[in-house]
Amino acid sequence: MVLTCRHPPRSNSLSFNLLRLHKLGHSGMNRPPARRRPASFSQGAGAAVAVGRPAQSNDGAGLPMGSLILFERHRGPALPVQLLHGRRGDEMMLSMRSSHKECPCILNAKCVFRQKRGNGLLSTAGLINGRFGSGDRLHVAAWKTKKRVIRTEENEDEKTIIREREQFVHELALAFANGETALIE
Amino acid sequence: MKNAHERFGFAEFEKKLRDTATRIRITADCFIGERPENAGHSDGHLLSAFGTDVEVAALWAAILAEEPIRVGGQDLKPYMVQFGERPAVYRGTLTVPGRRRPVRHLVVASTQLRAEGDQARIIVKSDSPDLILRSVANLHGLPLLSDWSEWFRIRLQKAGRVRPLSGLNCVPVAIRGTKSEFLEWIGAGLKNGEIRIPQP
């Protein structure tokens, strides 16, 4: 659920605005979900709805002076950190603004890592490395990431456009007990 | 530890201008570099040295300007080294009780030591089989077990892939070989029964 609210342009401090929400009774921290849903508030799983303008990629990271947008997921106690956290999955944005550095709640942000795809988490944890299998299929596995740069050159009107695209690929090296080896990408 | 200072070497930088010559010499506790060549400067890979703020700042500037530095010490005949392009230079501050001013610590690592350049050459600080195996396995991502360290060292030496380097307070070696080569060795070793995989 997402709560959207407009505030007067007096302060851009998140904690101050949260306090104002409390006073207005709009944050609904200690109330059941049914009671803290005003009719004017929009709903959506992590979606951002801004009042008077379309949602932008930096919503919440750079809080506009005029209209403050707060987001809440109601998974725990509603703190300013959680209001901002997890909406885009990009905590790097938080510390980019000096105004956020001033807010102690944001500095105490809880780091939640969410695996998006692949087996990166498993492999970085070293769980893929080691001995596996039995009998003839007994093998040793070692995982590694590799960086690849795909370079393309295009010639256009005496100009050469060079494009370099970086890719990270997983590489798994296997050595079986019978002497077979394999390299899987 | 008594006489710990006797283990230390030095890193020296000398700059001659028209009518003046500046020489800065700081204490080095660790160094890894290529063996001295007859002519020219050898490549340095790692230097750990400490001195005053001014001395360390001067050496830092000299290294980034790719100036040659003389390194020497116990069991290491002084010779000139260069750390090449874009070496990583780190500086830290050590506060020693009883001393008025803190000691500055400088660590220089070449691109080759950081395995950014030639991937087929690995520099290892010690020639111990365990460290060699671990370094090769980590850098190349090879399926190697710690029990195979002695076999791997013998295999490397038989193939002439281990080259000793110059070192101060360490016995560094350079390992040459590609991932596919090493994987082939592992496969052959398992097939011949030179090494075996214990049951998990």
C-alpha cells in the first residue's frame, strides 16, 4: 500500500514531515490497515503516485519542496527509513543528497538485500564451490565471475563510433573424479 | 621483538635539478619486484614503507610520476625499480605512543599485482605450496583442493612455470599459466591417479 500526501513547502526534512503526518493522523502507525486508509490515498504494490506530476525515478530520493510523497509498506513499524526503503531497491540514491545525510533515520537504514535473478547470491556465498556428487559423478566445482567487454565499431561519414558494452558472466569449472573437466558459462 | 629494525630495508628517491639534488629515503618493510636487469629499471610490484608525512608524500608523488626508485635491504642488493602506469597507492597514519608526530605508511601495488594486466601471470608473496594453490584457484576460479597443493607445486615446477622474484622480507614467485592449461593438468592428474577427490 502506498500513501501519498501533500505538505506545505516549509520544510524538506523527512522526519519533520513524518511528524506532521502523525499530527494529521495520516501515517496510521499504530492503527489497523483498514482504518489508516483515507479515501484520497492511492493503493499499489510499491507503486509511486505523485500528486500533480507523474512518478519519477528519483521519487523519494530527492524530496521536492512543495509536495512531499511518502511511501509505506506496513511490514513493520513505520519509520522514515522504511518509507523510502525498498521502493526502488536502490539504497544508493539515499545518501546522494545532503539533506538525507542530515536525517538520522536514513543513516540508520536497514540494509535488505533482495536477490533479483540468477544464482549470484549462491555463488558469491561460495556454496557452489566444493566437492559434490558420488561415485563416477564425484566432482569438484569452482565458480567465478568474468567481465566481458563487447566492443563494436561503426563507421559513419568519416566518423567511427565505438561502443563498449560490459557484461558479467558466471563461469563454473568442474573436475570429475574420472578425469573429465568442464567449463560452463 | 629485539632488533626488528634490522629486517627493514629502504626505498630511496633522488631528484636532481640544475644545481640541487633532493634525496628522500624512507624505511621499507616489504617489497616485491622483478629481478634486477643489467640495464634500465626493473618493474616493482609491491612496496610497503613508512616515514614522516613529507617523506611519504614525496615518494607518493614520485611513484605516481613514474620516477625510478632505489630499493634495497637485507639480502636485497639495491636496484632501481618503477611501478609502471596507474599503480594503486595507499597511505595511512600510524600513531605511535610516545612520539609527537604520527608515522605515515605507504603501500604501492602495481597493476600486475592486482591482476588487472596479464591474467596469465600471478604474483604470489610466498613460495609455499598452499599459498600458490590458493592464489591460482582464487584468481582463475579453478576446482582445486587444498590436498593437491604439493602435487600442483611439483607440476608447476616441472613445467617451468614458477619464476622467483626479488623480495624484501618475503619470497615472492610469479606463476605463469592459463585457466585452460591448469584445468587440463587437473584432468590429467585425476585420470592418472596422481590426485584424487575424497568423498564429501
